[in-house]
Amino acid sequence: MRHEYCLNCDAETVEWFTETGRSRCRCTTCGEIADRCLVVDGALRLWHETAGVFVRDPSGRFLFFNRIAFPFALTVPAGHVERGEVPEVSAARELQEETGLQALSLSLVATEPIDGDQCRRGADGHVWHTYVTSVGTEPPVALDEGEGDVYQWLTLDEALDEPLTFATRFLVERHRSRLVS
């Protein structure tokens, strides 16, 4: 069972729509328009679990893309770990779904909670399983139209000069040395 509740009035009357290329939600009870709502998918979880992948090319640049669903900013391929799914499998699945790329190997960078990492499903914290993978050349990227609209290859220094999602900035700043080694 999946239920979506308005964060303003708690009503279960949320409708999703696209506005200027971004996914947003509207509560038909109170009229509030927001970037996220509270999603309950079988069990109330205050912290969500996420798996993400930093994709590194031979020149030391990383794949980032502009999210069109909250949180709006540059990020790396990532998503929620499904119930019963192993985080590494989730990371490979999210990479393929969001970019069309397949991970030949994933190296774990860290598993840690990130308080303040908000998502469109209503959580304000996530336990992140962060991986890094390398590609031999700059591969063609096929972004999922529901996730992002523009991708780019950036060094970590270049990325830090851009608007990054809260979690992406946290991970780059905290694990820079592990990502580039």
C-alpha cells in the first residue's frame, strides 16, 4: 500500500504535476503546492535508505546531472533501496535506470546517515550507501526523463562550485580522497 500525504494539512489528497520541467505536488484539500509530500509505503520510516554511485572517467571527472524532482540541484545517480534489496544491487539498478549505464564493478565508499537530506517522499534523513565506479571512456548517457534533464562531467572542485543536492555536497566534501583514489 502506498499513501501520499500533504505536509501542510496531512490530507491524503496529493496529486503530482509537472511545472517548468520539475515534478511538484498539489494538495486538493488545502491547495498547498510543494516539492514533496510524505510517502508511506507499507511501513512508516522516518529515515530512508539510499544507494548512490559516483561515476569517474579516466581524466578524473565525475558524472553529475540536474534533478527535475525535489531536491532540485546537481546530483549523482542514486535512489531509495527497495525493501529486501541489497544496497549494491540498488546502486547498480539506480545507475542503469537513471543514466542507462551499467556498472561493471562498484567499490563501497561509505555507509552513513545524513541528517537533513530531504526527499520528495517526505524523509528528512537518509542512510546513504555510497559507491564509486570507473568508466574507460566518456560513455553516452541516457538520462531518465523523470529524474534529470542535463548531465555533465565535472571534477570534484568544479562540482563544489555548482548547486549540489545536500547529500551530494556532503558526500563530496566528506569523501573526496576516497572518491579520487
